[in-house]
Amino acid sequence: MPAKPLKSVKNPRKTPVMTTTTVEVITTGATPTSDLEETDPKVLQEIIHKQQQEIQKLQHALEAKVAEKATDLEEAQALTHLGSWQWDVATGRISWSDELYRIYGLKPQDHEVGFEEFMSMIHPADRARVSNVIGASSQTGEPFDFEHRIILPNKKERVLHGMGKVITDAKGQPLRMLGTSQDITEANRLERAKDEFISLVSHQLRTPLTIIRLYGNMLTDGIAGPLDKKQRWYVNKITNASVRLIKLVGDILNISRLELNRIKIEVKPTDANKLIQSYLEELAPIANGKGVTIRFSPQANLGLSPIDATIFGEIVHNLAGNAVRYCHDQDGEVSISFKKEKRGYLLTVKDNGIGIPKAAQTHIFERFYRAGNASNADGEGTGLGLYLVKLFTETAGGKTWFKSEPGKGTIFYVLFPPDGMAAKAE
Ligand code: ADP
């Protein structure tokens, strides 16, 4: 694919410099004439001399300004641990900013770092990926944005966030490639510490919340004696709130585990039809309460599917739960299917509910995102379910997508490769 043509770049320096010079010479008294041949050569020389002096003055001012800007840029780069580089395609020259040398543990401008030396400093496990990302970007002209690790001369490991793009001529031919690398080792460490904290807190919250729900259920079951109408109403409020909290805390715990890369995927031959049926039975009271019909037609002779039952359960729970919640009361219909096809194992969850507004469709897999019509239909969502579905699916080697018509309904798809979910150690 040809790269995008360059936008025309104005050179803001040349034109104003010459214009200002000419105006100043004229106003300092030298008489301009339309016929220079008639002018005394001495006067002419004086005009030229004055012009040269003016140009020189402006050049010095310009150089000082450029030097000042360069210092500002260097300081900004040092402050943010962000270095920059440029690769000139025609000459093959690569230039690095001082901060980029420092990030790689090298003395600024000590020597020109060639591509091979650069690759030797990339963490061995990330080398092929770095080479592929940069190579693909130089071929396609698409910008790149990714993270990778490097090994410093003192053997310490750092994590960098690299971004870059190709600059092309009007015909789309690459002229140069430029990019930035930011040292995000410390930011990543803090992010990890935050995730660890969230994971710990969620884990600790689960036990007391489960106890609240358990004792609430025992009270409603009459274990501590019969409840009157008012008491039952209060206890129901408590247990319902605890159920919501348990789900929220469970989602947060799962997200932090996934983000910390601490999710184990145990793939075993599993009766997926039986699993789906048992999840749908759990959902039945809510669906019945709303007047929503759930249909599931298991694929005959599906046999056992290579999946992780817990992860599959989380995906089905979230998608089927949403389908029921976002259906209209009374005439709602939800259909679920799970099939083995040539392209892999495909789960579909279809509803005839409120649909997803067009403007919201690019955002619904984002963390905490909720479309306006969903908030109106159900004020208690968290915007974590689909984010979790996407994380689980992708971590297990699958992909997820949807089709939706606002006001008419939505269908979600989750596809795992023909050999099932990808196993993963914790
Ligand atoms: P929650 O449902 O708790 O808000 P989710 O992450 O599960 O959070 O979903 C994110 C958003 O995606 C929802 O708020 C809603 O706007 C939209 N959405 C998800 N599933 C459906 C569906 N079946 N029908 C309509 N909108 C949906």
C-alpha cells in the first residue's frame, strides 16, 4: 500500500526574513530606484552592504533562537525520559537525540548507532517483534506504536514505549523515518504496584461479601425464624446489593489478574453444551422476571471442546447476561449458539433488545464505557463486562466482535481457533 503523501510543509523562515530586510533598508534612507543602472555604484554598494549586514544580524538572531529551542527540546526530553531518532532513507544515516543515548546507557553523541547495534541492545525475546514492527511500518507507511525491552551495557533491563512514522515525498516514496522512545520502566512499575494493590483489596473483599450474601440467603430461607414482609424487603435489598458487589469485585479481580498477566488458562476437553445450559439456568430467574425468552440449540455431535471452563463461563455469563438485561421487557428474545466450524469454535449471543447506538459502537469494549441508552435501561451496569470478555478472549487466543442495529438488537461473536483456547501458565 502506498504511504500517504506528505502535506506541503511551509518554510516559515525564508520569506519573513527577506521581507523584513528589504523594508528596513528602504526606510533607513537609501533611495530605491526602478533603474539601478543610473544609481551611483557607491550608493549601490552601500545598499548591498547594509542589506548584507541586516541579513547577517537576522541570521545570528535566528541561530540563537534555534539553539535556544534545541536546548529547550533537550531539557524537555531529559525531563520526560523521551528520546528521539531519525533515519534518512537516502543516506542511511541514523541520528539520535542526547536523551536517547542516555536511555540506552550510552554517552550522548559518542558514535552513530547503526541498525545492527540498535538491534543488539533490544531484549533477545523482543528482537524479532521490534524488527517486524519497524520493517512493516517502513513498507506500509503506517505509524507504529508499541512497547519493548532493552538491555543496558550494565545488563539492567528497561521498558521503552516506541512510536514512529515514515515521512514520504509527494509520490509516497519514503524519505525518512522518525520516532520517539520513552523509558516507561518506572511508570510500569507503579502501574503494576497499583494493580497488585487492587488485586489484593478485591481478593480480601470477596470473603466478607460472600458471608453477607450467605447469611442474607439464610435469613430469607427462614433459618432464623419467619420474616415479616418488611423484614424480607430489607434482607432482599442487602442480599441483592451483596450479589452486585460480589460480581463487581470478581470482575475487578479478574481484570487486575489479566493485566498482571496472572491468569492461568487450563484447557481441557469440556462439554461446552452442558456448561452453557447450566449458566442459562442461573440466568433463568432474571430472564423470567423480565419476560425474556432464552433459546439455546446445542450443536449435535459437538463432542468435547478444548476450552477452559471458568474462562468460557465468564464470557457466556457476561454476554448472555447483557443480552437479557438490554432486551425490552416482555417481548425479549435471546438466542445462543456454540458451534464448531472450519474457522474454529464460534459462540454467538443474539438479542432483539435496545441495540448499540452507532456513535457508541467503537467504544463498547473500553473499560467503564456505557452507552447512553444502556444507562437509561439499567442504571446498575459497570462497563466492565465487555472489557473483560475481550481480555479473556484475546488472552485465550480468540477474537470477539459484534453487529448491532440501534433499536433492533445486537449479536456478539466470540471465535476461538480450530484447536480451541490457547493454554497459559500463570
Ligand atoms: P455494562 O453492561 O455493565 O454496562 P458491559 O461492559 O457489559 O457493561 O457493556 C458495555 C456497554 O456495551 C453497555 O453499557 C452497553 O452500552 C453496551 N452493550 C453491551 N451488550 C449489549 C447488548 N446486548 N445490547 C445493547 N447494548 C449492549
